[in-house]
Amino acid sequence: MKYAIVLAAGKGTRMKSSINKVMHPIADKPLIGHLVDRLKKLNVDQIDVVVGYQQDQIREYLKDSVRYSEQLEQKGTGHALLHVDSLKDKKGKTIILYGDCPLVQTETIQMMFEEGEKADLVVLSAKLEDPGVYGRIVRNSLGEIIRIVEFKDANQEQRRISEINTGIYCVDNELLFKYLPQITNHNHSQEYYLTDIVELFTNNGHKVKAVRVDDIDEVMGINDRKQLAKADAWLKERINNHWMREGVTIVDPQNTYISEDCVIGQDTTIHPNVVIKGKTTIGTNTIITSNSWLENATIGDNTKIESSKIIDSRVDNNCTVGPFAHLRMSTHVMDDNRLGNFVEFKNTIFHKNSRCAHLTYLGDCEVGEDVNIGCGVVTVNYDGKNKYRTEIKDGAFVGSNCNLIAPIVIGKNAVIAAGSTISKNVLDNDMVIERADVITKKEGGLKYKNKKKLEGDKK
Ligand code: UD1
Ligand code: CA
């Protein structure tokens, strides 16, 4: 059996935040989300998260995708593990991760499980030019790891050791819970250090191994905002490099923000300052121009999204959208459509080959094929209390500056004359015009202007 424990009960004081440290996002996902998602990919049998400080935030995000253990008082990483009751006495290998070390890659965790087959405890270490305040790996003359010394407790000589503890372990589960209660807090911080488990294992003749990771950034711990920004930049670069290798043109990778769960097709071009969030999918040969914001969006092939915001919505193939369009709440724009500037669709289905080129709001609406929506059309879908639907059937033509007061159905091939406010259903093939009569005053314009001029001269 394979288990995982993620420690996330600590205060994270150095973040100076009312948000739990592991809930701060990098690449659009909370730190803890990255770890849990990777563990899920590895089909770990049980994932246990130790929570304490601000635990509501973590529980609300991870919901029942993991088990929780509560550590109400944070007395150290060793003390935290003692609270994982659900794993006590279980046979198998356990990966231990710290919630504030979110960049560790799936392959590295997998490698730790494999190394775990060869020893009772495996510690992932790294050699750093500047080992900072990380715990130091102490080896004997044979080069075997014998203990980990925390920076605060280390003497001058130990502080010069450049091999550090990344805080990632794979351990025999039964031995872990056998020795955890023997950890004491006789140290500088008066905390129960998990790292003391190494010495307990070696003293009792169990096999301990330290495996070194090559990419030191991958095991970066995040304790403050500076490290958060560094981790974010690292992950962003990695994600962007991945998509460029897959054949996506990213014009300015420094200023392109793609979340880890997005998929982008070949020959698609992403212009500078684009944000692609959540679970967004983009097809091939598509162009996304600057300042677009796509969140849980599905975009097809050969489509152009110009400086637009698309949230929880879908745009299919061969479409152009924008500039400055806003599509939201399960909107679905099908193939061969053109939406122009300042068009907002909310919960709207727009069938094939229709047009909506300027300044329009369609809400709770279904539009058929080959429909033309003129400039400035508004579905009046809200009476202050309830929302109502509008249906515009195939081939209809809605002139400019019309209000469609929902609930309403505009029939097939119907024509709504420009400027009309329509509150009754329109039958197939009919034309409706709603306009006040025009009063013409012969030369009235000229008279009006002259009168105004006279008034001005008097003042
Ligand atoms: C820890 C390691 C150190 C290692 C470094 C790597 C120990 C004693 N030290 O130090 O050797 O180099 O990580 O980044 O383990 N936590 C709890 N409950 C607690 C205390 C901490 O759940 O009582 C959690 C925190 O929320 C955090 C993680 O454990 O996610 C690590 O704690 P932190 O205080 O950041 O440890 P470091 O000082 O960074
Ligand atoms: Ca830390």
C-alpha cells in the first residue's frame, strides 16, 4: 500500500497573511492543491493532510478528496505526524511532504516510492550553494546519513554543510509510527522535529538513505512572499516551456500566465499579457490576443479571441470574438460565428453561422443558425426579481437598438425593425416594427437654432 501525509497545520508566520500559507496560489492553484493533484496522479491509496491553524480554508478547498488529521497545537513536524491516527498500524510505504514545498514533481515522488523499496527511510536531499536555514544532512565517514540537524541547532561546522533536507521522505509506515513517540523536544525551538527520526532509525539498525535531487528549485520551501514569487515564476516558466515544446507560440513567455491544468493545441498563438486559468482547453491554430482572460473556457480550432474575457463558457471552431467581449455562465458559441466588440453573453447558446457584431447583451438566450443580431440589441431578461428566457429562431434578423423583453420567442426568419421594443412573441416569417410616429415641423430646426442664438446674444 502507498500512503501520503501532507503537513499543513503550521502558522506560516513569515507570510504575514490572513490566508493560510498553503492556500496561497502559484500558477493559479493553492500550494496544497499542487501537491494533492500530483499525489492523485500517482494513485496513492490514502492521502492524509494534517491541518490545524486556519484549517477551514484548507477543508473548504480540498473538500473530501483527502482525509484530515487535526493538530490543534503546533509543536513541530514530528508532533504533527503523531495525529495521523488513520495510518497507525498500517503496512506499507508512506510519503511525507510539507505543504509549503509544492513544486516537487510527480516523477520525483514516484522515484521516492521506488527508493523506498530499498530502505526503511529515504530522505530527499539537495546540495545548495547557499543552504540558508534548511536542516543539514550529517553523514559519517562512510558517507552514510546519520542524522539531520536543524539550522538553529547546528554548530558552525554543521552549518557549513551544503547538503540540506528538502522535507520529503519515504518511510516504512509501521516503523514510522513505532518511533514517532520517541521524538523529544530537547532542542533550540523546543519542538518535536520529524527530522530526529533519522537518528532514531540509524541507532536502531534500520536502513536510512539520502537521495539527492538534481533540480534544486523543485524542492524549494516557501516561507515568505519572496519565495512565493520565486516559486510562481519557476512554475510559470516550466508550464510555458512545456507548451512551446508542444508547438504553441507564446509571444512573450515572461508575461503569459497559464495554469497547470490547461491544454493548448498546436500552432495556437498566445499574445502577451494573456491569462489562462482553471481547466481551460484551447484547440489548434487559434489566436488569443493581448489582455484576454480565459477561465474554465473551452475554445475550438481556428478561432480568434481578441482581448476578451471568457469564463465557464465555450467557443467552438472558426469563430472570432471581440475585441472586448465578455462571455460567461455556460455560454456556448458554436462554429462559424462572429461576435464583435462590447458584446456580452450570459448563459446563452449561439448556434452556427450567426452574427452579433457590436454592443449587445444577450442573457438567458438561445439563438438559432444564420441569425443577425444588430448593433445595440438587449435581451431584457430581468424584472428585478426573476430572470426570463429569450429564444431567437433560425434566420431571424434583429435590427439595431432593439429591446427584447423576455420571456419571448422570435420566430424563424422573422425581422425586428431597428429601434423596436418587443414584448410579445413574433411568429415565423413576420416583420414587427415598434416606433412612435415621426412629427416633422417644416424648417423647425432652423428656427430653433436662430432662437437659441438670439437668447445667447442677449446674455
Ligand atoms: C523543515 C525541516 C527542515 C527542512 C525544511 C525544508 C523540520 C524540523 N525541519 O523546516 O529540516 O530543511 O523543512 O523546507 O521538519 N507543520 C505542521 N505542524 C507543526 C509544524 C509544522 O503541520 O507543528 C507543517 C507546516 O505547516 C509546514 C511544514 O510542516 O507546511 C514545515 O514546517 P516549517 O515550520 O515550515 O519547517 P521548516 O522550518 O521550514
Ligand atoms: Ca518551511
